[in-house]
Amino acid sequence: MDSSTASSSHPQLQPDFDYLFKLLLIGDSGVGKSSLLLRFTADSFEDLSPTIGVDFKVKMVNIAGKKLKLAVWDTAGQERFRTLTSSYYRGAQGIIMVYDVTRRDTFTNLSDIWAKEIDLYSTNQDCIKMLVGNKVDKESERAVTKKEGIDFAREYGCLFLECSAKTKVNVEQCFEELVLKILDTPSLLADASSGAKKNIFKQKAPEADAAASGCC
Amino acid sequence: MGTSPYLPPPPPPPPPLRLPPTDPTRQTGKLPRDPTSSPASPREGIADAAMASTSSKHAKHRRIGEDDDEEEAEEELGRFDDFTIASSWERFISEIEAICRQWLADGPKILMQKGAETVPSYENLYIVKRELKHGKRVYCMEYNFRKSAKGKYSYWDDDIHSTELSFGVDEFLIISPLSASGVILDDPESTKLLSSVAIALSNCGSNWPAFVPVHDPSRKAYIGIQNMGTVFTRRFEADRIGSQVPIRLMHLEGLHELFLSKFVLSSTDFPAKVKVNFSMKLTYRTPEHDYDLEETLDSEATEPIPESEVASQPRKQWDDDCPWSEWYSAEDPVKGFELTTIWGGKTFEESFEMAEVENASSFDADSWLLQPVVSPYMVDDSIGKFVGFASQLHLLVNAFESSAEAQFLEDFVADNSGQDNSKSSVAVPPPTVIDRVMKDLFNDEVGNSNYVEAENKYGRALKGAPSDSLFAQFCLHALWFGNCNIRAIAVLWIDFVREIRWCWEESERLPRMKTTSSIDLSACVIHQKLQMLAICIERKKSLNREKDTGDVHKERSSNSMAPNKIRKGSAGVVPSMMLINTFQEMHAPYTQDAPLMTEDMHEERLQAAEAFGNAVGLSGQLERDILSSDMSAFKAANPDSAFEDFIRWHSPGDWVGEDKSDGSPAWPPKGKLSQRMSEHGNMWRKIWNDAPALPVCEQKSLLDSIREGEKVVHYLETLRPQQLLEQMVCTAFKSSADILNRTTYGGFKLMKTKMDQLYATMASTLKSLQGKSGTSDLAGDLKRLCQVFEHIEKLLIFAASVHRKLADAPRLAQSIFTDYFNYYLPKMGTSLESICYEKEFTTKEKVGMLEREAVSSLFRPPTANQSWRKVLSMGNLLNGHEPIQREIVFSVLEKLSNGHYSSQTPLCTDEQIETHRMYISGTSNDLWVALSVTSWD
Ligand SMILES: Nc1nc2c(ncn2[C@@H]2O[C@H](COP(=O)(O)OP(=O)(O)OP(=O)(O)O)[C@@H](O)[C@H]2O)c(=O)[nH]1
Ligand SMILES: [Mg+2]
């Protein structure tokens, strides 16, 4: 992935892009969402305060010959903020569910809580989901196997990767794969490129029956 | 005019009967075993004309043509390339012959390629036509044939053509005066015409049977002939008695005798006992269900209702207990049923045996076939034909289109001072109707709304209010309020909001709103707002209560000496947790509920976050407020607590402790804050330092219910017409579909699939309503959606009707529904144009043995009232109902043996040949008889 600029404010100042994608990071507190975002946008790793509310960063990338503007939203994993976090789901084309491979509860909470939150609050029916197991650098403390991650991803129909914000392993790939998948999904592109008018009857009618020719 | 050869003389006035007085059965009806009888016919009819030699042609052609002079004139202009043809009649015959040769040479396959048409409602039957001129007359000759040869002969197949059935033939020719010409053939003329065809067919060696109509078409009288190889000739005739059928012929016995009379002339001619094959098809139709009658009967049974009350009693409808009946009553699409019972191949020798058949139970019939009689409205798409949710939704979509015309709903109400209220586009029902609607909406009886979330997986994708909620109910009322024009809607909405304002001011619970502590973001904004208001009203009510008892609280708190050291707002001890600095148990505080937000508030937050970016301190203010509130409450509940204690309780993941192997609380607790929590400048610690110790009851509420409630009412009062209509459209579609979906229709699979498809179509169409795109292309989509809705609504009503009528025969019900569904399917495109049907729905479903009981119960025994209306005369009653049509085929088979027939016979020697066949169709008072007789010459 070839990143050009990393900017965090006034996204309106860069109108020079093909698509704007909104990506969302969710998952239990402490799994490393903010760290992943920091690694992806600033290529650094440092200890950050637990997120209160929300944070987002913008990064311009070139993928598959397209100029893309990614707005990555980092939410708070604290249970207390959960209902408020729902504000930020709207309009996301990609949602990354993060767990900590060394903490089993962060993994089980994905099916118990986070997947349901997506169903409830995501406004994009077709949005791409991705499962990410973070902190693989702490291999000795691993509590969730890779196979379990794969099985979960299969069941919920999402992409899957294991990575480490600390060692940088797979962090870029994770965002890249997600973006490629979004680029493959026409209904998401329609939302992402500005001013695309849509007429569902012209696009795809759920009615499969061909209209017979009339008479009279 | 004489009497029919096979029908006894009718009483005066005599119906017009075709055949001459002489009894032709002596010849045409003779059996092949009597080859010595005289071939001379006293009749000018049928066979003789057909076999006529050309010597008599001049005499005869005069009958077909009208005028000799004209014939001559035409002859001069005629074909001079063939001088051997002397007369116009000969030319006529050769013309027929040429056409027939062509058709014969082509065969079915090529004729179909050349554009043979299918005969309406017979899939396998095709027809080619040619016009012919003879003199001034124009005839039309048609050849009917099958795409593929019909297999084993079966009389009662659904797709058998009436001519085939009547005479026992397959393909056939009919020659008749062009229907537009209005010409009617009399006996001699039709005989002549038939002769021409017979000669032509014989010339080209064809075995096709040919028919010619006689007299006026309503009589359905025919004569016909078929050349069967070199030896046999089959002759046909048919005629009808349209009234005053002799009693004898009303019954099977008499009809059997009639058949016998066709060949049993004397005991010497024929063995006394003839084995007659008999097959019968009886069609019954359920009586029209008379709900009024039922009603009066029911009430008679209980007690007489005073005259005045009868009028005010609502008519009982078939769909009274269907979910939609709260809003409208649908015409029953299933008008009734037609039951066909078939009595197959029986053999009889004596006429009296027939009486037994007539008295036999219908349950003894070989097979039963059932067909619903479907109301024509099902396939009639013309606007206004069907009134249901679909038609009202259409009106709502129209209102949605005009909603962009004004900024405020009030504009629609005021803006017609000069206009005529009677104009339907602006008509508003009188205040009494509005009152009734408001009463229903705000009726306290309904109380706690019991709305259930739609189980349908698309339910959530539809951004409307949940079924049975306050706004959903409003939308349904609006659909049926007057003709749902924008002005009527505006009037209703303004009154609705006024009522809501009243509830808010008076702290009255909102009806039809679930008591909930969260806001359903998948619902439409108006519903979210009403949820918010309902919660605010609850809070307001409890605040008022607290105010009344508030003094007590104050006293208690002012008594305390050192407020900071006194534990306040504890919800209980946290098990096995000790504070870090003092040897005390940790108490969990009561905390405030997180503030509720409707969709637009979430959106505002999102936009704010986007605008401020991560300029620290601006986004996430709400979260900070909550954190601060929690910290204050924690401090109040644990006066000696430290930041570490709060973290251990609130975010245990950020307390890195040593393994707690035993459950006993160790003091002081071992461990430390996580790295990120102990960083310098940590936001959490900052907030902790600033948070005062305050129990929840002394804190400022995170949700200002007075302010938020007022905001909601203001939103409703200033809602843009278009925003209202958008949400009404979504909710009305969803609620209407939900109501239909509640119908019990036996879970027919195809219906269920269609219902799911409706939800999917609605979800995708209505999604663009929230896209805030222009309404121009959207209106078209919405109208198409109404069309789809109408199809499915009609089918669902049909399904419900079939289901309830055949509840005891679920398999049969489902099969009948499937048949109709497949018939209806081509209409269900998404195009706006209607698709009309030439084809009627005629599919019959076989009734299983175990289903017969359920089907027979469709035929309720007639009441005393009904039974005198009709004089029953046919027998074969089903629960006291006479068949509406009886069809019988009598036939006699003869085994062919070489002794009797010429050796050139093309027929196999051990084959049986149907020598006599009679088809009788009609009722006791309208009899149509067709006779086929095979003889050899
Ligand atoms: N070893 C290791 N530690 C990591 C990794 N990623 C994050 N961490 C650490 O995990 C802790 C939590 O990381 P955060 O990024 O703050 O977690 P978060 O998901 O944003 O948490 P909330 O904001 O509370 O929802 C921090 O101390 C990080 O240093 C990783 O890949 N490897
Ligand atoms: Mg974070």
C-alpha cells in the first residue's frame, strides 16, 4: 500500500480522490484499537489513554489504481460508552472487529456483543466486516488459536487476519484487504463516490420474475 | 321442420329441430353386421350427399351458390388454365382439395412453423384457417390438430376440445360460413357443403373427419362425416333441445334407452342385450354463500331482532376475522368451487341399471376434481378496481409527491379558501371522523402497546415505526382517512400533534408506546422521537412525585456534619473488593443512565466529531460527562477511595494485578494501573481529579427531560411536510405488509416466498427514501412498489380464502393455490402496465379420497328456503345439490373379425372399433346430443 498523506483534520481540503471510505474499529477496551490506528496512520507505537468517546484519522492511499481517502474511526471499547458509540457506526463501509489474542474474553465478546452491535447500528446493509486478532507478538500468552478466529470469520462472513500493532505485522495488509473488498462491492461504491444517484429498480429488482408482455 | 331422429317429439311449441321426419337410423345407424340392408337412403342428408356422384352436381350446386347467373359470370372470369373443370362447384371442391393437400403435406410441425394459432385455452391444440369463396358466399375452413398425437383416448381430460369430446375424434376440419357474414346454413345447404368437403378429402385420401354447422350457432347443430379407410365411414350429427326436455330424458335410464334406440331396432336385428360402455362427468357448483341469509338464520335461532336494529347491524363479511378487516373488507376472491366427479368405464346391459348409478353416492365416483371459481377482480388491474392497502398506499404516494409543494403542513390546510372542498383532491372528512380517529389513537384502553417487532428479517431494514405503535397506527388511519390526500393528512397530523402536546403538558402517558429505556434507531425518526417523549414524560412524572416528597430528602442531607465523609448513593458492596488506601469494602454507586439519543442527535454528534476532528476536548464531551458522573458517584459511595479503586471497578482491564488464586480479599490489593492508565497526562486521572463527590440524586441529570421533551414536541410541530410524508410512506408500507403477514393462509410456501420478496422489495425501494434524493424518480419506484404490493395483497387474500374454505384439506388447498399462483405469475412483473388475460383459470386439482369429506362439506345442504327455488330432476345429488352440468358418453365397441370385413381393412384384426357413440351434455332442461355412427358401405 502506498500512502501519501496522513491528515487528521478538515477532510474537505482534499477533494482529490476517487472514493471516500469510512472504516470503523470496534472491540473490547484494551485490545489495541487505538494502537492499530496509530500504527496505520503514523507508523508509531506508544501507550495511549483509553479512548473516551471517539477519535478518527484520515489517510490517503492508492490501492488498485484508485485514489482513496480513508477515514478511520476509533471507538471506545469501554462498556459504559457502548450506547453512545452507536452514533459512529452510521455510514461505515468497513467495520474492523478487534480482539486480543491473549485475552479470551475479548474474543468471546465479539459474538456476544459486538456482532450484535453491528446488526443494530450499522446503516450499510452490505458493509464489509473484518475480524482482527491483535497482539500476536505475545505468542507465549496466546489464548485464542488462529483456527478459532478463522471459524468465527467463516460463521459471520467476515475477512480475517492476525496482526500486531507493536511489531507492525499485518497491520497494513489488514486495511488493504478490507479496502479491496469494499472496492469489489458496487453498492458500497455507490455510497462512497459523491453524487451517485441510485434507482434500485434499474439496478436490481428483487423480483426475479420477468415481466410478461402486456395486451389490451 | 320435423322431429329429431333420436329425440322424441317435443311438446308444443316445438323447438326448431333439424332433421327430416324419416328415421335415418335404419341406414345411418345400422350396424355393420347387417350388410344386406338397403343402401338407399330416404334422406337427403349426411352420407348420401357426401358420397354423391358428380352426375348430380349441377342440380346440387345451386343450393350452395345463390344465383346461377352469377355463377356463370364468375365462371367466365375463372381459371382458364384448367378446362376440364366444368362447374363452379367442381372448382370449389378442387379448391378445398388443394388446401387440404397442402395441409396434409405440411403436417403439424410445418403448419406450426407457418404460424398456426393455438386454440384459446387448449395448450396442445392448434388451428389453421383458410377462407374460400363459392359464388357470393365466403366460407371459412379450419383444420384443428394437435402438436403431438394424443396418447390414450380419455374423454374427460381437461384439454379436450368439445368437438373431440362430442364425437370421439382427434384432428378435424370444420367448414362454415364466415362468421361475420351472418349466413346460416339450412339442412340441404349444409349437406351439400359437407359433400364437397367429403369428396375433396376422399380425393386426397385423407381420413380427417369434417363437420358443417347447421342452423343458428346457439343450437350447436352439426353434421359430419369421416372416411375411415376403404371400408368404413363414420357419420356424425348433433343437435340440442334448449327447453322442455321430456321427463324421460332427464334421467340416465331414459338417456340409455335413447342410445339403445339408435341401433336396437328389433330383436332380430340385434341381440337383446348389448354391452353399453358408460362414462359420466358431473359438475357441481357450490351455491353462492349468502351471509345475510346465514345472519338471519342465526338470529332466528336466538331471538328476533327489532326492525330498527337490523338495519344498523353491520353486514357479516367473509373476512371479518382476517387481520385486514379492521381497515377494509375485501371481496371474496373465491366465489365458490366447481367440483367435477367422474364415473368411468362401466358397462351396462339393462336400462334399469342406470337408475342405480343415478342414486349412487357421489363418494362412489372414480375421481373428484376441484376448481375454484375466482372473482374476475383478481386479474383486473384497472385503477379503483381493487380497494385494499395497495390502493391506499398509492394515494399516499401521490400525497408524498405533492408534499414538496409547501414548507409547512398548515399551508395545505389553509391554502384552499377559494377551493371547493368537495373536490376529491382536497376533501377532508368531517370533524366527527377526526374525533373518532383521535379517540382510537389515544384510547387509554389500548394502554401499554403490545406491538411486537416483526420477525421478518427485512422488518428492520424498513425504516418505519413498529407495527401497532402510535405512529404506525396514525399512518394506517391516514391511509383510510378520506381519500388520503395531502390536505386530509395535514389536518389529521395537526390534530395528532395537538393531542401529543396535550399528553406532554399534562404528563399523560403516551398510548401505544412501549415503556422502554432505549431508543430504537432502526425505526423512523418520528417513532424515535415519540419514544424519547414517552421516556421524558415518565421522568417528568417521577420528578413531580419527588418534588412532593422532596423536603424529606433535604432535611436528611442538611443533618450530616461532614458531608464528604458520609457514604452516599451506594448500590451495595462489590464482592471481594477492598479499597486500596483504607481497609474498607468497595461500594458500587448508583449511576445515571447514559443519555438517550435519537437518530438525528447521533447524526449531530457524528458531524460534530467530523468537524472538530480530534481536537481534544471537543468530541466525546458526552462520554466525558458520563465518566465524570460515574466518578462523582463512586467518590460519594466510597468517601476514601482513590483513582486506582475507580479503575479497578470501572475498567478492570487496566488494573494489572497478581493472580488472584483464592477468593479471599487480600489487603492491600496487589497490582498496579496499566501502562496506558498511568501515563503522564492521562485523561481519566484528570477527570477524576476534577470530579466532586456527588451521589446521583444530587447530580445534574445527564438527560434534561424537560428540555428534551419540549424539543420533541417542537420537532413534531415544525416537521416539514415532505419529512412527514417520507416517514409515513415507509411506515404505512411496513405496517400494511405486517398486517397482511399476520394472515393465516396455511403457510403456503409460494405465498411465504412472495411475502418475503415483498419485504425485500420494500426495503430496497424505501431505502432511497432515506437517501434524501429528489422525489422525481422515486415516485415512479414507489408506484411500482404499490403495484407489486397489490399483486401480493390479492394473492394473499386469495390464499387466505382458499385456506379457510379448505382448512380440512390442507394439501388440496395448497395445490389449488399453487395452480392459481402459477396462472397469476406472469402478471407479477414490476412494470406499471397491466397484463390482461385472455386465458381463464381452469386448472382442476384432483381431490384425494381422504379429502372428499372436506370438499363435500363445501356443499352445504340447501336450506328449506333454497330448495324450493329449484325443481330437482336429475338425480346424482351431492348433499342435495344437483349438478350444473352432466356429460355422458355411451358407446358400443365391436370386435372386428375377418369374417365380417373386407381383407383390405386397414385396421388390425383384433382391434375393437367404436361403432356407436353418443355424447350427451347439459342439464335436465337443456340437452345437447352428439351421435357418431360407424358403418361400412
Ligand atoms: N504487546 C502488544 N501490546 C499492544 C499491541 N497493541 C496494543 N497493545 C497494548 O495494549 C494496550 C491497549 O491498547 P489500546 O490501543 O489503548 O486499546 P484500545 O482498544 O484502544 O482500548 P480502548 O480505547 O479502551 O477501547 C496498550 O497498553 C497497548 O500498548 C500489540 O500489538 N502488542
Ligand atoms: Mg482506544
